[in-house]
Amino acid sequence: MFGTDLDSMIYGERKRVSNKYIIQTAVLLAISLILVVMLYMFIDRVTSNSYLMSCENIIALIEVVQSVWPLLPVGVFAIGVFGARLIIQIAAGKPLDFKHKKIVHYFSLGFVVAYIIIMLPYMIGFAGAAINRFRWQNTDPVDGYYSYSVDFGDFLNKFYFYYIAGWFPKYKYLFYAAFMSLGCLFSLTSTIKKQVNKEKS
């Protein structure tokens, strides 16, 4: 009689997200996926090739890999964020609503920010080493050998050693799953009010 179903009468009409925001989220998800896959393939190709690993001329490339691979978990986090957001938008659903919603939301973001801050010296250190090696290779060196050392201090040196040489290679996919879960939680506990078409009175 009212031209609607029982669910809409009881729970209210679902507010659909504009196609503009759905397309934006889909594009961001696609970009994140492409960048993560390309970075993963680049790192895997370089580190798994024994010939490249033994060439002095390619050591700078290895240093580049060392400086960018910590971005992989961040990229997986972005995939989780945009993937969960896209599902919510397409399904016209609502983010989760519970007592400690804000704590979970800011924890997921804070964890990733803390990870970036901790890994930043490592990335900058090896990026600087790669730049210096490229400069040395493009000049006319007096001696035929270039050596370098990257020191982050006692605490960070131990942390990077255990994380990079032990924890991450052993539990790599567990780390990826954790970062993707945090990305999903970040989206599921956020609000998308500005993306919802307001009903005209």
C-alpha cells in the first residue's frame, strides 16, 4: 500500500552512496593493488636472482629495494582501507557501531603511522646509500671498490636485524594479513556521511 517493503518501514530507507564516490574508491583500490603488485614483483625479481645479487654494479639496485620494501605493508593497509570502503559503498551499508569504535579506528591508523615512523630511518638510510653509490658509479673513481655502512644506533640496529632478517621473512604473510585487517577496521569504524546523498525533504 505504501509502495515500500517492511524492512524500509522498520529500519528506514537505505541511503545510497553517489556513484562518484564509488568510482573514486574503486580507482584508489586499483592504484593501490597495481603499486603493491609491481613493488612486490620488483623486489622478488631482484632478491631472488643470484646473478644480480652478486654483481657489484647492481648492488645499488639492492639498496633501492632495501629502502622501499617497508612500504609493502603500508600498501596492503591501503588495499584493506579502500577494499572495505568499496564494499560498504556498493552494499549501501553502514560502518560498525560499537562502544570502543573510536579507539579501534585511531589504533589502526596509529599503528601504521608508528610503523612508518620506525621504518623511516631505515628507508632513508638505504636510499642515501643507493644515491651515493649511483654517484660513485657515474664518476671516475680512483679506487675500484666502494664501501658503505648504515648505522641506526644500537636499539634500531637490533630491531631492524630481528625484524628484517627473522620476523618478517618467517611471518611475511601474517604481517600482510594483519595490515590488511587494520585497513579494513579503519574503514569499518569510520563515517561516510559526507558521501551519502541527503534526502530532500
